[in-house]
Amino acid sequence: MQAERIIDIDMKDIVKTYQMGSEQVTTLKKVSLQVYRGEFMAIIGPSGSGKSTLMNIIGCLDTPTAGQYIVDGQDTSRLNDSRLADIRNRKIGFIFQSFHLLSQLSSVENVELPLVYRGMSGKQRREKAIAALVQMGLGEKLHHKPKQLSGGQQQRVAIARALVSEPSILLADEPTGALDTKTGQEVLGIFQELHRKGHTIVLITHDPEVAERAESVIRITDGSITEERRGIGAF
């Protein structure tokens, strides 16, 4: 008998509305979505489709207007801002298109930041940060600042920073958007390797070629899921 798969992300009938002057705009319309532990999922859609709003809710950066969102077994609707912040820091590793590295800090200092917020000792967080950077092939760039690194190297630092807290979920927003084609392919190869090692990955993209590298693909259009394909070579 096959073991039941663990669900890391469970969204049920998620609705998100915003008040724009006198008008109410709905960006997500009863979206239901499950992401299993160890799954590599791409969420694809054009600008204005609702994928960024969905990403913000998955990352506990925003809350839904209606519906239920359970992440790593916890119902987010029952959590206060402090507990949501704790989930963001401990359960979710964020990787952004524009890297979001602090320019005045070195690679190792940037990677240490999530561990500073967790109150880890200096020696321990330095060891973990170095190990994460070595894993990304940046063992010789520990003390380089972002302006001394290529775009691909900066994204590797950002991935190391996301991994250093050992999160349950990696959430990547257009992670190749600021990179040339060759470097983008290298970064996608890193995500595929992390997937093989068992990481749960949700990648937001507008690019079908990027989505093809994922295990599963969800297409979102005008705030609704219009296509869902599970399995290699989804698009």
C-alpha cells in the first residue's frame, strides 16, 4: 500500500479582494491548490493574472479575504502577525528576481541574516552560512559584496540565504528574470538539484520555458486556475 503524501501547502477557495477607490477588485477567485512535500511546482501566468498575489499569500506576506490556507499543517487564519512572521522566517525560504541582497554586506553576512533574526550565536550562524555558500559553489566568494559578483553569483547567494534556515518550502519569484539565458539555465539546474534532494519548491514565472523545468505546472489566468498538470514535462 502506497504511503499517503504529506501536503506542505493546502489552499481552499482562496479569495483576495482589494478596495480601489470606490471599486472592489478581486485578484483571486476561489483558488484551491495543494503542493506536496518534495514537489517542484511552477505557477505560470501573464502580468495581472493574480500569480503575484497568490505568491504573497503562499509566503504569508499577505492574508486572503476568504478561504483557508494551511501551510506545513498550520491554519494561517488562526495566527497573529507575530506567528505569521515566525512561519516566514522558519518555514519558507524566499528567492526574488532582484536578489534583495544588502549592498553593504558580504556574501556570508547576507546569508547569515535569517539566522540573526532567530537569535543563533555568531559562531554557529557563520558556520552554517559558509556551508550554504560552499553548497552553491561560492566558497571563494564569502567576503565579496554584491557589486563584486555577477548576476548569477548574486542569485546563488540569495539561494544560499533561503536555504540556510533549512525551511520546509522554497518560494521563488521569477528567479531567472534578471539573468541572461545561460545563467538562468544554470540557476534552474540548481532548483532541479534541490528538488532531487527533497526540497518543496514553488516557482512563480511568466515564462513557459522556465515552467517546463518543474515537476508540476499550474496556470493562472484572471485570478483563477485554468490548467493543472502534474508530472515531468507538464508543458
